[in-house]
Amino acid sequence: MGEIAFIHLSDIHFRKSSGNRADIDADLRNAILMDIKYNAKAYLSNVKGILVGGDVAFAGQREEYDIAKEFLKEMASILEIDEKSIYCVPGNHDVDQQFIKSSKSILDAQSEIEKAETLDSADLLLERYILDQASPNLLFKSIEEYNNFVAAYGCNINSEKPVWIEEFKLDNNLRLKICGMNSCIISSHKDHEDSAVIRKMIIGQSQIPFYEDSVIWVSLCHHPVEFWKFADELQSKLDKRIDIQLYGHKHEQAIEANAERLVISAGATHPTRGKSWKPRYNWISFECVRKKDDRFVEVKTFPRVLSKDRDKFEADRQTCDAETNFFKYEINIDEKRRKNLQDDNLIQAEGKAKNNNNSVVFQGIEKEIVYNFFELSYVQQNEILLKLNLFRNEYAGKRYIELIDKILVDAKEKNCLYQLNEMIKQKIQN
């Protein structure tokens, strides 16, 4: 199996005007695609996906996502991977701030959560709003266009699925799981009301994954920990649970490592133009090797930066190891788990952690179904569900973006997952 690899970028900031005849950023996007075609494919083997760390759009509008979809589609084509191998999390620019301004209920909910004085009280408020049957998905209404965009990739989030998780296999019976986190629960037009003060985001403890045997965790999140409220209380647990942490937002490319974890900031693919304009993105590879009785994960980060003459992307040598075009990090994952879980380094914690019940894993045929299902018209979707007896009366008037998890569970229980996939593909071909 060897290594697996990903393209990691953030803060693309597509605008409604992106792609017009005078778009000065079109050349920048082309430079990224050419860098992937001529360089990433030469250095990386077994590319599994594209990781987008938020701020796909500039104002959370449908037209912006339509343009972004075409760019990511072209990138996937160059990498020779399926479009469903694109993984996204929301950023503050994916929030429709105008929608929040017009909604008293959302503003009141965000304000109440933000004013929480303790981490536990914030979590209790999050739980109350997420489980509120009278106003389902209230905290997710402001990213509705974002959710419509990422639904085809299986990365949409809502009260039924506050985070997403994707799994990949490594050698030596180790699994790599990526957890897509939402740091924009209270993000709104108030984020920048006071330019001298950083508004802190709320991240619930339920977004931090459980321990699992033979799993290395990777998180994809827009806001770095320094932008989180209650960061001091969350940092230790976060570093113990999540081994590789990927962030965006700051527009600064950075790599920070210690024995516990590796933190990678993508930099901005489309930063605001100015004197320090430095578009950046990363390639990342993972490989598990065994040394004696323990498993080590070798992570290579290839930081890419636009050249001084703005002609192409190249390795950022200031961040790389000497005489290479990457930064190499190695973590003994078995030793780390023993250190964090054993009692006095002698008694190993018993039992296996269960999968996070708030998360849904789309993989293999399921991810293919999700991607293709949202390529169909609403009429075609209904026709297939009725034929397979997967339509419920409670679905009437609701959007399938919010119901796809239940549909997949029903298809599994009725042993018609394969049939569902084939019928969807037939509809697309016709």
C-alpha cells in the first residue's frame, strides 16, 4: 500500500465575479493546477483526495460555489481521482452574513452560546439547540448554500451530523481517519465589529473524536485553536486525541510540531492582494512503518508558494528540511496511545472506543451513492426511492440533503445498497 497523499488548500475566496474575462486570479488558479500536474503528480503516489479548509466562497453565495465546483472538478481530473474525493469544512466566509442579520432567532442563539461562561455551559447550550425539534438546524441555516455545495461530496453538516468522518487504510493494520470540524457555529457579521479584538469561536467538546484502536486522527478545521473560546481547556485533550491538525483562516502558512501532534496551517490560496501577497497551499503524504513492536506514521508536508515573479508555484524552502522540498514529521502512534491511556504506564485502558455517534462515515459505495444522488433531479430521486421502498412519509416537504444519512441506513438494513447505487448510475447515464 505504501503512502497515501492529499492536496491541502484553504481560503480560496471565490467571488461572484470570479471567472470573468478580467479576473486577475484566473492566472493564479491556473498556476495551482499546473503545479499539481507537473510537480505534485511527480512527487506523490496514491493521491486520495483534496482537503479544503474553509472559505471556499467569499460571501456564502450560490454563484460563488458554482465557480468553485468547476475549479475543484478540474483539480480532481488532473489528479485522476473522483470528484467525491473532495472534502470540505466551512469557514467564516462560507457563512451568509446577510441572512444572519435578518434573523433574530439565529442572532439570539449565537449570542447566548457566545456568552457562556464555561466550556460545559457552552456545550449544554449547543446540545439544546442541536436537539431542538421546533427549530431544527437553526445553527446551520447560515451555511445553507455551503451545505448545498458540499452535499455531493458527503461533507454537509447539520443537527443530525454535526461533523463528518472519512476513513483511509494504511499499512500495518492502521487506519487514518479525517474529522471535519465546524468552527463557524457563531460566526457572523459581528466577527469584525472590533478590529482590535479577535472574536473567539465556539467548538463543542463533542466535535473532538473518541479514541479508537489502530486509528491515527487527522482534523480539518478552519479556525486555529488560538481563535477558539475555552482554548486552554480544550488544547490538551485535542492534542492527545488528534495527531495531525490542519487549519486555515490566518492566511499564514506554518508548520508546528512536537511529540504529541503536528499542526499545519495551509496559508491562503487567494489571500487579499497587497505588499505581502503570498498565495500558498500544501501537499501532504502519510505512510505507516513498523519499527520493532511499534507503528510509526511518517508525515511529509510539501509547502508550496507562488514564485516572486508570480509565474508558478514552487517549494517554500524556508519551511522545508535541508536539501528537500518537504518537512518530515514522525510520530510513534502506539507509544503515544500508551502514554495517554495507560495507568502509571502499566495498566492498559480496557475496551475499544466506539465510533462517534454524532458522525457518519461515507466511504466506498456509500460515498459514490451520495455524490451521484445529488446529480439527479428531485423527480428522479423520488422515483428511485419509491421503487426501492426507501421513501418515508416524513420525508415529504424536506430536503434530501438533510435525509441522506437515514436513506443510507435504510438501504443497508434492506440490503439494497448495491441496487440503489446501480439505479442512480443508470439514471445518470440516461
